Amino acid sequence: MRHPQKVKFRLYVAGDTQNSAQALANLREICEMHLPNSHEIEIVDVFREQSRALEDRVFMTPTLVKLSPSPMQRIVGTLSQASALLQILGLESFAA
């Protein structure tokens, strides 16, 4: 079943650290498998955009923010469990 609304994510990373790279790889894989052509990923490197991270109240990395659809949600970690991540973010119907 296709969903016309895109799922928008913002991933806060700390440069090219192992955890940040793993979170990005996991997010891309989850999106390709479960949200093909219906997602957007913005990456914010907290080393380069410290003030933005502080304004957005991001104090740990990697942090994933689901911006839309509502409600906005955050999850911290490497995003290694796809089914749990989809459930936590309320995206099970998008993965169907």
C-alpha cells in the first residue's frame, strides 16, 4: 500500500564516529526496505552545527527525529532494530 505523505527524518550525528555511521546506514536501510520513495533524511553534524543542535535540544548522538507525519518523535541510538524502530515511531502502516 502506497502512502502519499513522505516521512521526514532529521538525524543528528557527531562527525563520522562509528555510532553515527551505523545509525545512518541503519536508517537508510530501513527507509529503502520499508519506506521506498516516501522518505526524506536530513543529516545534521553537531560538530559543524553546534548551535542548531543546542536550539533543537539534542544533547546525545546519534539522535533521530521524525518530523512528519505528526507527532514529532525522537529516538537515540544506532537504530539497529528496524521493527522496533518502526513501531516506536508509529510507522508500522507505512511499512505494510
